Amino acid sequence: MTSTLQKPAAAQAKAQAKPGIVAAIPEALRKLHPRHQLRSPVMFVVWVGSLLVTVFAVIEPSVFTVAVALWLGFTVLFANLAEAVAEGRGKAQADSLRKTKKDAVARLVDGDVVPGTELKIGDLVVVEAGEVIPGDGDVVEGIATVDESAITGESAPVIRESGGDRCAVTGGTTVLSDRIVVRITTRPGESFVDRMIALVEGAERQKTPNEIALTILLSTLTIIFLLAVVALQPFAIYSGGEQSVVVLTALLVCLIPTTIGALLSAIGIAGMDRLVQRNVLATSGKAVEAAGDIDTLLLDKTGTITWGNRRATEFIPVGPTSEEELVAAARLASLADDTPEGRSILELAGGRPATEQEKTGEFVPFTAQTRMSGIDLGERVIRKGAASAFELTDTAREVVDEISAQGGTPLVVAENGRVLGIIRLSDVVKPGMKERFAELRSMGIRTVMVTGDNPLTAKAIADEAGVDDFLAEAKPEDKMALIRKEQEGGRLVAMTGDGTNDAPALAQADVGVAMNTGTSAAKEAGNMVDLDSDPTKLIEIVEIGKQLLITRGALTTFSVANDLAKYFAILPAMFAAIYPALGQLNIMRLATPQSAILSAVIFNALVIVALIPLALKGVKYRPSSASALLRRNLLIYGLGGVVTPFAGIWLIDLLVRLVPGIG
Amino acid sequence: MSPLAAGLLQVGILVAALSVVYRPLGDHMARVFTAKRHLRVERVIYRIGRINPDSEQKWSTYAYGVLGFSFVGIVLLYVIQRAQSLLPFDFGRGNVPEGMAFNTAISFVANTNWQSYVPEVVMGHAVQMIGLTVQNFVSAAVGLAVAIALVRGFVRHQTDRLGNFWVDLVRGVTRILLPIAFLGAIVLIAFGVTMSLKSGVDVDGQTVANAPVAGQEVIKELGTNGGGVLNANSAHPFENPNEWTNLIEIFLILVIPVALTRTFGQLVGDKKQGYVLLGVMGVIWTAMLGVIWAAEANGIRPLEGKELRFGIPGSAIFADATTGTSTGAVNSLHDSYTGLGGGATLLNMLFGEMTPGGVGTGLYSILVMAIIAMFLAGLMVGRTPEYLGKKLGRREVTAAAVSILAMPTVLLIGAGIAAILPSTQAALNNPGEHGLSEILYAYASASNNNGSAFAGITVTSDWFQSSLGLCMLFGRFIPIIAVLALAGSLAAQKKVPVTAGTLPTTGPLFATLLTGSIVLVAALTFVPALALGPIAEALL
């Protein structure tokens, strides 16, 4: 894309939405409302605790009490901040999308003019060059070029025509030429752009199943620690060392999983956001999670695994011709051939551009009658074309048949009527596909290539690309049957599609990614839309889904692992006075009981801020086996979670001990 | 032979004996709960109880069965105790007082066998045999049934049927507990355990209380019950006369919980799944044995509270086995252990009784913990968590969480209140940190359905009788309901196929993860309380 082109909506928004922590502060303060706090049980406990300590700080102010009250308040605020920052990125995207939603006026076929907001499903509207399409719909009459850059960022106009798979138009896009009649297919407020805005804003964000399950686990941990801390008071009284509410609250807040509790919703929002940044819109967070669980990927061969066009892959001379001769002739015959096939022949022949002398030749373009093209260069009449256009020797016939049988396309090259040899055109697997499929395999995902080719050709491509399986001569219903079969075995299936006949399969698949170029039926049926219409993106979507879960798991582990160090900091501080032997547990050599407790509280609050970038970016994901992933994450976030707070609390204590009244 | 060598030899014999029976017993139990045919005696029972043994139950019906059966058991046991004077062999011991009868009824039905009474003074032979011993059999069978129902949840797909509670209960008794107990009793008698209907025996001019010990001793250990026929429990020469009976009793305590891992592996169709659980149980059990043994060997008065005929190793192995299995029988006084050694027996209970845990309860408790561990692990590999081909979603996590929450909740509430009751100080033998250990131990024992007594605390007041009774009740039945609900939601699911992306649950990585989870959950929950009890004691 050159600089003159409009950037995609998402990318545009991204530029505006540098995760501004400062900008998010007002929103973070608004989130202190109890109704909002109740959404996360862990943070609700912190919120109540901070209010409680604040009350004590007002009644009996001391440096220690006020400091604890402040830092508990910060803990709540930092959690709100994380969420506000994550949402802020979405808000900017929503704003830029909203700009595309002009108040279009709809001209109905019967001549009435109504505001775009009053359109009903089934209304027929006329849109002419220069006008904005007032709502989502299908073209029922006419053909037009449409500028969809507002949605996709792609500036090249696309053609939309009635019937077939290119009939869907999106509200907010502009007709550049001609006149079309559109049948409206969505109610106002439920259009594609509306859904997109709601999505990136997180307005309708609901907790996903996995988020709910994790919240239950975190609540369980919170209850356990609440019990442990509440029961500690009678034990302390029994032992003759009653504790203050401030100290007990500080202990509680340090123990409950605040790190993950504070970052959980930011992780979810950021996960959706990462998809949007890749120009993929998911209809729900559930779909993103499901993407991480995919067991089987159905990939269309053409355009996904192979380049859309066939390419020259081999020169096969026949008879007395040498290979050099054939290559030279093939090159000459293709010099003026601007089709992708022609260019690929030039490329395979060495790619040398035409010389001045060669340019004097007379180029003969392809016609349906001759079924060949080529060049007349002096005496030489060089032609290349379909096998049926030439008289072939037996040897040449054999080669042609063999290539056809293998699923390739033979192209015959002849000079002055004498067949020199055959060019093999075949599907070429995109570079790097084999490695990607190997990666997927190591992640436990099976890839199935779907193609209309015969089984022989399909097998050849499948072997070359390294997919695990293929479905040849596939009709839409075969695709559907395959998905059902996989799902019956308990597997989750993902696929991409664009045509109306893909719609049932898209709906059946656990993750159905519709191409934005596709029909509105396809877009309705799938649970994601790829604005770039790039089917290989499915692989990235799977990775984003996995990354989302990994980030949750890693931060939960980190949060729980932190507790060990906090026990070593706080328990001796609380009880060394009654049992001096417990002072031996103060292995960090923290200065005073007050400094120890305060340092743990401060660490607990700061670690939230420190981990906001990780929560937004997601834990690094490298495709590998489940065991390797677990070992790695346990080491980094489990062991790291044990060690980090020892260092952190010790460092903070070095500063805190300098505060008069604490150190 | 040095004590160390003697101890290692005992451990060696124990491990060898367990290895010999591991496969046959484990496979036998798997067959018992999958066999189609009913024994003749079982048919008679089903006919009397008007049970259709071939109809299967939903999880809720299964749970009603467990709860109804246990409730009736509590009522019956209460009535039998309260009406003791009407029964034969009561030796004029009179009716059991209300609070004690309440506590004891729950205690034996909940497979806890916490004893707030002195058996040879309070309970006659009839109550022991038709009341307590019956519950020793059936409460263990209830635990087995619940464990098997949970395993069926993993094994079955897209069904709401978990088997028939009555069939599982009856088979557990007729095909597993009774045959082994019969053989075991004969062996114990051969080695010198007494079996008599007389109230006492004349020894050197003194009357020493006696009872039909062997028959009850064997199920006391085999069913991980622990309630002694005599007050000194397995320290008494009639219950446990020599080092051989000591080893046999330890073997009986461990044999079913250990072999159940094999049963589990058989039923889920992958024996390695069972071995890995056994490995985790074994590692923790052995580590705790090492701690107890070393702590006691290096104590200031190493033999205080221990029987000379068992010595330190024989006491340490027994203590580790009894607290690691929710048995609660004792052959030495845990109250006299060192801070570290006594703390270790306490910690064994706080692990939630899954190393290897009680009959059935050990298996279902460790499976619940595995679900929690796999939930976190699953997230960390980027997939919706799953275990044994079943997804761990909201329902599964909720059920597992409730099951895990029950024990610490009742324990901490009970012990917390007890710690500040003025009457408690009077009930304690020791003040300070050791006194707190005594309180914690009592509530840990009740809430985990262990039943072992640290002793050193008088628990006959109404507060202790009722609060410990409720701890036993909730500590037993809340997890059971949660586990059955869990089984129900697992069985309703489809099976998730194993792919390269599935996290394997048979290797050392999973074993480490599960071990870590068990230790971490117990440590995080109880470290603050332990700090003021055993930890303070041990650091002094």
C-alpha cells in the first residue's frame, strides 16, 4: 500500500490509540463504582478492604496505617487502570469506525426518501455513483464499483453485482460508478459497522466460558484466604498477639490472587483487540477462545495453500530438442504474455527481459480460436498453447497425458510447427506452508486440504504442502459432512469460506472465518470476518486464541506463586513479637514489621502495573508440544513467580525503611 | 539390628507386600464394579431392599442414596447407643450420653472414627459389633462407591447414568471388604490379637478389659476407619501385640487406597493414569515418613509416648500411614511427638487425605485436585483445560472448588471459635503453641474424617462434641455431593480425542504438577495457622 492510500480502519485507530496510561486515569477513577467492582470478586474484596483500612486511617491516623490505606487504594486503581487502558484502545478504534457511519439518506425504489436509520429488512434502495450505501444488503439489480476502504482499508475499488458471490454490500461504503438496487438485510443499529463498533468498544463484552471458570477458581482461592486470615485472628488472640484490622487486611490483599484478578478483563479485551489489529472481527470472545482449542483446520487449496494461479514448474523437451532450445523458445513465446502463467514461464526461464532485437518481433496474442500465443521473429514462428491446438508426436502425447494425469496443465511449445517440448504448469504451494503445517502439527492441530481437484492431483499437492489429509472433488455438502464427522469425534473444527454455499459449513464449524469479499450469507453464518480476506489468517487466529488462554494461566500461576514470599515477609512481622523464633523466617531481613508489611503491599500493587503491558500484548507463544509449553511457562511464571517477590519486596523495603515512623 | 536397619527392613517388607497384592486386588476391584452378574446373597439383599440392581441412577439419585443411607445410619447408631442398656453384652455400662452418642454416630458413619469416649468404659460388645463395626464396613463401602461413580464420570460419555449406588455399596462389602476382613482377622488372631466376648481377662490378678478385638481390628484398618475397640487403640497389646501385627495393620491400612489407583487405571483404560497417581501419593507419603522418622529420632525424648515394642520406625511408619489415609488409628501418642514430627502428622491430614487417603475418598480427593491442577496447566498450554478426555469448564471447576473448600472452611471456623472460647483453656493439657497444635489437630482430624487424636485435649464438652460432630458431617458429605455432581457433568460430556496438543497426564511433568498443587494448596491455606502452632514449636 502506498502512502496515498487510506489505512485500514483498525491500523488507523491503532496509530491514534497508543495505550495512554494517563489518558485512561479518569476512566479508571470512574470504575471505582461498587457495581463495577462486583464484576471481579477478587478486586471487590480488595476494594472493601481498602475502604475498611481508610476508615481506620481516618480514625487513628499513623504513618503506617495511612500508607497501607493509600497503597490498597492504588491496588484497586491499578486494576481499573489496566482495564481502562485496554478499553481505551478499543474506544479509539470505535471512534474511527463511527466516522464512516455517515447519516446516509436512503432512496427507495418507489421514489420515497427516508433516513437510513428507518430502513426495514427487505426494503429496496437505489444507490448511484457518489452515494453512500445506507445499510447492509445484497445487490439485486445492476453492477457497480464500490469503495470499501472505510471498512477494509483496501483502496482499490471492488465490483459488486447482483447474483452470485459478489452481491454483498456494506452500509457506509461508497458507490463509485454505475447504479445498483440493494435489498436491505439488517435492521438499523445491527449493521456490520454497528456490530464492529460494539465489538471493539467492548460494550457488549460478556465473560467467556473459560473466563467464568477461571473466575470461579479465583473466587475459591479468595474464599480460602479470607478464611485463613479471618481464622488467624482467634489463633493470634489465643497466642496473646492480637492483630490490627489494618495488618490482617494487608495480609489478605497480599494473599488473594490480585495480580490475575486485576488483569483478567484487560487480557480478554486485549485478546479481541489483537484480532482487530489483524483486521479480523470476531462476533464473540467465545469464538476467540474456541480458536485456541481447534483440533482440525479445513483449508481451501486454491489461494490458501497454493497460489491462486498455476505456475510453470518444468520444461520437458521432446524429440531431438535440447533443454536450452526449449527454454529459449518458451521464453520468446512468453515475452509479451502478461498473464500470471506467462510471467511464471519467463521467471522459470531465467527472467531476462527482452532485448532490442527481440522487441522487433511481432507478438501474437492468445485467442479462443487459435488457443495459442507467441511471437514471429524474422523467420521464426514460435507458439505456445493448449495441447489440442498442436499436432503431437507419440512421445509428446505421452508427456502431455502424464502431466494431465498428475493434475498439472501441459503447455506445448512449437517452432515453425515442430513441437519442441512441453511446459508443465502446476499448482505451486506457497513458500513456508510446509513449516507452518509442521508447527500446527506440533500444536496438535490436524490440517485438511479441501479442493475440487481429482484425488490424484489433490494427493500430489497435499504431499507437497505437508497437510495431514485432503478432501478431493469436494462439494459444499462434502465439506459439511467432514465437519460433522470431525465434531462427532469430539474435535473442534475451523474453516474459512466466502460463498453462499459455504454458509452452512461456516455455521456448523466451531470457528468459521468468512472472507470480507464473501456474500452476506457467509458473513452472517461465520463467527469471524477477515477484512483482508486472507484465508491463511486462520493460523494466526488459532495462535491468538491460544495466547489468550496462556496469558490467563501464566498470570494466575504467577499470582499464586507470589504468595510464598509474602508469607515470609508478613508472618514473621506479625508474630515475631510473641514467638521470637518466628523471626528466623524473616529471610529477606526486612527492617521492621511495618516496613515488611508495607513493602509486601506495595509490591503487590506495583506488580499489577508492571504486568499491564504483558496482559495487553499477551504472553509470548511459540508453537510447540503441550508438555514443552507447560514446562516453559511453569518455569517462567511458576518459578519466576516464587523468586520475583523475594527480590521485589527486599528492594522496596530498602526504600520504605527510610520513611520516618515505619523504618 | 540397628533401629535404622530394622525400620528400613519394615518399610521394605511393607512395600514388597503392597506390590504383590497391587495388581490382583486392583484388577479384582475393577471387575467388582463392572461385573454384570449378581451373587446369590446380593440378590437376596436386593429383593429385601426392593432394589432393581440393573437400573442405573443419575448423579442426583446416586447422591440421595448416599445421603439417605448415611442419615439412616446416623439415626440407627444414635438409637443403639442411647438404648445400650436394653442390649446384651452391655456389662452395665449404661446408655451413652446424648452429646457423645451424637458425636459418635456421625463419627462412624462419616468414616472418621473420632472417639470422644473410652470404649472399655462406655461401649458394650453389642454396640461395638452391631453398631460401630457395621458402619466400619458400610462407611468404607460408601467411600468406594463414590470414587467409582467419579471414575465412571470419566469413563462414560453422553450419559446421565452413573451406576447404582445400592449395587456398588453391597458389592463393596460382599466382594471386597468382607472377604479381606475375614482372612485378615484370622491372620491377626494367629499373631496374637484377642477375640473374646468376655468383658475382661484376668492378668496377674488384675482385670484387663477385653473384647472381640480381631474381628473389629481388621476392618478398623482395612476400611481406614481407625476407631479402636480399646482406648489405647493400636498401642494396646490386645489390638496390636507385636511388630508383626503392627506391620500387618499398616499393610491393611494402605492396601485398598493404594490398589485403587490400579483399579482406576484399569477402568479408564490406561494403567499409566493410575500409576502416576500412585507415584504422587507415594512420593508425598515417603517424604512425610522421612520427616516424621527423622524428627522423632532426633527428638529430646525420642521414645516418649511410643511403645517400646514398635520403637521409633514402627511408630513413625504407623503414624504416617494412619494420618495419610484418614484412618486415625494410633500406636503411639502423637501429642508427645516433636514439634516437627507432630506437625508432619497434622500436615498429612491437611493435605486433604489423598496420600493415599481413605478407602475411596483418597482416590476421589486426588482426582479433584488433579482437575484443579489440569485446569491451570491447560490454560498454560493454550487450550480449554481437559483431563482424561473431559473438558474442565464452569460446572466442573465449580464442583471441584466446592469439594476442596469444604474441609478448610469447617476446620478453620471450628478451630477459630474453639481457640477463643474461655472453656478451651481448661480442656487443654498444654498452653501456648502446643495447645494450639492440639486444637488444630482435633479439628483437622474431624474435618478430614481422619479420627486420629493428638490427645492432650478433653473433647467431651457440649461444644466439642457438637462442633467436631458437625465438622465430620460437613467434611464428609459436602465433598461427596460435589464429587457426585462433578461425576454427573463429566459423564454428560463427549469424549475429547487425544491429539498431539493434549497435555499428557502420565509423565513426570504431570506428577510434579499434581504434587506441587497438593502441597501448595495445603501450605497456602494453613501456613498462617501452623505458624502459631507446630512451626513456632519446631523453630524454638
